[in-house]
Amino acid sequence: MIKGLYEEIAKRWYRGGNIWLYSDPHFSDAEMVYLRKDYIGDEEQIRRINAKVGKNDTFICLGDVGNLELVKRIKGYKVLIMGNHDEGSAKRYLEAGFNEVYEGYLTINPKIILSHEPADFPYAFNIHGHDHSDWYPKDGKHLNVCAEHIDYTPISLITLLKTGVASKIEDIHRATIDNATERKFKKGK
């Protein structure tokens, strides 16, 4: 198992499933035709998602779902991190077919944080959506998985982690220990 993934995802991955990341499907949102480059529509999005996500996989949507009826057609164990267009309670999304719903950031290991909007954490790699333009941070500490930025194809978290995306991120635990040791050393002089 990948050390640090929260327990349910770790169990599912250990049984042979993959973990897929995708954001901002905006299902049935008429404005997307004008806002998105190369807009493909709901049916093609679902086809591309299900071409990757299998029944034993975990599909993590980083917000802005849109038409909840279409969620039922997505395969796998479904996790939602609510976005700014996701209205109502988490219960509404659970009833629509998500297995887990979060209203804020989700830390999945000491160096990886999932969120809807880009967030700056000096100690973490942030995987997010929300930004449909090209201004989002390209600093080695962020990855935008907004549908149109990933060609409407979910990204494998496992493959992403194997590339070492978080390897240059300072471990918060190590930094805390080093800072405390340095302060103690300076006091002792």
C-alpha cells in the first residue's frame, strides 16, 4: 500500500483498484460550451471517465459536479470534495451516488492535499481544479485536474505519485523536528 493514504482509499487500492482524479465536470451546465476549450459534453465526459475508472477503482471528483443524475453512471467508489458550484448539504451528494463527501481540503498523505480551488501550502503538493483558465500556479507545487486541462480524462493518483511529484516538497514533520532542534541548539550556545 502507499503509506499515508487515508484508510478507505488505501484499502481499495490494496485490493487492486486505482485512484482517479478529475475536477469540474459541470455536467449539463450550458455555460461550459462557451467557457471551455474543446468542450465535449456530458456523454463524452462520462465515456472517457468510465474508460479509465473500473468498478474496483476510486474516483475522486474535486468539485463542481453539475447534474447529479449523471453521477450514478460513473463507475467505482466515488469521493467528492465539494466545489463552489456544489450547492446544498453533503447529504444531497451522498444520496446522489457519492460514497464520501468533503466540504474542505483532504490531506491524503503528509505531502499531498486535494482541494477544489488552488491553495498554497509550503509543505504540500496541491492537486486541485476550479481554474478553467491558464493562470493557475505552475510552480511544481500544484496540479490542475480541471476536466479541460487533462483532456477530459481522469489522472491516476498512483501513477502521479510514482513520478515523484511531491519529492521536492519539504516534509512538514521533518521540518518541524529540524526547526525545534535548531532552536534548542541556538539556546544552548
